[in-house]
Amino acid sequence: MSGRSVRLRSVPIQSLSELERARLQEVAFYQLQQDCDLSCQITIPKDGQKRKKSLRKKLDSLGKEKNKDREFTPQAFGMPLSQVIANDRAYKLKQDSQRDEQKDASDFVAALLPFGNKRQNKELSSSNSSLSSTSETPNESTSPNTPEPAPRVRRRGAMSVDSITDLDDNQSRLLEALQLSLPAEAQNKKEKARDKKLSLNPIYRQVPRLVDSCCQHLEKHGLQTVGIFRVGSSKKRVRQLREEFDRGVDVSLEEEHSVHDVAALLKEFLRDMPDPLLTRELYTAFINTLLLEPEEQLGTLQLLIYLLPPCNCDTLHRLLQFLSIVARHAEDNVSKDGQEVTGNKMTSLNLATIFGPNLLHKQKSSDKEFSVQSSARAEESTAIIAVVQKMIENYEALFMVPPDLQNEVLISLLETDPDVVDYLLRRKASQSSASSVLPAAGQACPQYPASVFTP
């Protein structure tokens, strides 16, 4: 609208707005159908969709409901990924609100103490004033001048009814807005209604607290551990950590925690997800990328990753980033001090062999079918390892969005929301250097034809 053209550059997918990422899914889906022959049906995975339960699972869930009072509801393991992230955010919101409540109550009491001391000295100076105030002002006990709120500071646990009243209207509305914006929202809406609700800002980074904590701990303490992810762990300690995360406890992984226990915990979380990180819908598509020419495989993997729900995409990025760091420390090397540093021996192939079956698998129809097709299973297992290995080795490129795809996203938005496109372009221009703003549309700029947005 300002008459300028903006040079688009490759950007990380996490930097795109929520609306842009939703349209990117559609653009990638169209390109996969038109330009990539994967010899299979491709669908956009649903975020946290409900799947048909087997009779056994229904009976198990009924049994769990009966024992709901005796058992806690899991917060991390065996839950849909979007629900795990929603639980993490709800817990953090609760912790923040309780912390703010205690701080406000402490400040309130601290502010009242000097006033209460003056009031007490004044009452002691007059012998009849206390009797007259008791008889003439029976409701004075509810006045904020009394030190009644003091015991509230010592209360622990969830917010009580009287402490909720301390929140002003702006705070309560903020809490409501944050709760309504959790990622586990209803999905079955019309596209236009959905787009109106999508934010024009980047999505909150949707990585489970458990995954991020485990990756950080292993990056700090486990990169030189030989055979990490292969050496056995303490089942008792892993079970204890698992229960703490499942209860929503704010677990802090410290140096004393065994790297083998933390590694086992991370593998268990990925293994127990009801839907694998790369989703069952895209299982065949990911495997069939190996049938393409080598120069086409990476671009096709990139488009398939764009189809993933944001929570799957962000979590996959964090995991591949971590595995790439582990693989870079696989070989022995010499430190700056001249000391020999032993490598962890976990190459990208070894890591893909361990994590591949947890990240990419399909629902088993029956044990009999898979026992008969053992050779087919072996071939698929080899393909899974090859796909995950390629992802580990090229993770940085896979999560970048090239200019031509950004251009397609903006053209798609231009048809329905031209004012939104103008806002996004202004923001992209402000984030770029001064040299990225080109002359007005219509003037020649042949050196960047694919990266210039000229509506």
C-alpha cells in the first residue's frame, strides 16, 4: 500500500506469525500434490485430533475414570502433544498467579503495618475510645485498616476464595485471556473463522517442558558421555522422574541427575506419545521421500515438516537441534589446552537408529500381520533410520522458509486480507536492513526476482 517492494529473505519457521504458518501448511500441501510424486495420499495432520479407540483402550480409560480420585491425571506421558504443552502453560500460569498473589499480599501487609501501629498508639492514649469504637462501629473488622489480612500470607497451595477477590479486573481478564489462548483449542472450525482468530505474531514456542529440560541437561552434562542413549539407566530413578513430571512438579534437572536416567526419560516420553512426532498421517510420505532423486529429497522433507502442527514442528526442531549437537561430539578430538577429549561415539546414524522408531511409525494392525511381513518391516526400519538421519544432518535448512514460499503465503493472504499483508510487509521491512527495501513496484530488479514481493 505504501508503493514499496520488499525483498524477502529465508527466515526460521518459528519467526512467522501464527496466521502465516497456517497458510504455509496450505501452500506446502498444494506444492506436494502438484510437484512431488510420493505415490501416496497426503493429508494435513490435525493438531490433537481424536482417534478411534479400541475396545481394550476404552475399557482401560473407564477403569482410570473410576479410580480418578485415587490416581492423579498424567500431565506429560501418554498425552497428546498439544495437551502436554497446554498443561505446562496452565501450570506456569498458576505458579505465576500464586507468586504475584503472595507478593501483593506481602506488600499490602507491609504497607499497613506502620498505619496499624499509629492507630494502635492513638487508641491506647484514649481509655474510652476502644469501647466506643466497638459499640458504635460493629463492622470495623471488615475495614482494610485492621491487620486481618496478615494470616492470608501464611496460606499455602491453591488460591482461596478471598484471595481471588484481591485480583483487580485487569488481572482477572488477563488470566482469562491467557487461558483461552492455550494451544489445545477446538480445531473443527471453518477456515475463515479460524484465520480471524489466528495471531499476527509468532506463536509461543511450543516445546514440552520435559523435552526442553532433558535436552538442556544432556547438552550441559552428557556430550562427552560414551554411548549416551545406549547405556542402561536406573528404572527406579527414571520412574520417579516420570511421576514428578506427570504430577506437574517443577522438576529441576541438576548435575547430580544421571545423564543415562535423563536420556532414558526423553526416549520414554517420545515412545509413549499417542501419535508419533512425525504423525501417522505422514508416515508413508516421509518414507517415500527416499524414492525421489537425491537433490529433491531435502526440499520434499522440508515441505512435509511444514505440514506438521506447530507443536510437533517446534518440538521436532528442538529435538533435532539437540541430536545434531550430540552427533558433532561423536568423534575424539583435542581441546584448546591440548588435552584429548573422548567422543560419545553417537553418530547421526546411531542416533537415528535409536530415535527413528520413536519419531516415525504407523499404527500396527495386528501382530500376526507384522510377523508374516518381517522382511517388509526390516526394509521400512532401514528407511525410517535413513529419513531421520537426513533430518539430523540437515535440521537447520529444514526449518528455514525460503523467499518463494513466503511469497506464495503472502499472495494467498492478499486475496482475503490485503490489510494484513500490508502489516506483515511493513514489519518484515522494519526488521530488515535499509538495503532490503527496493524501489517501487514496477521498477526493474532482475537480480532478486523470486524474493521480491510485488502485489
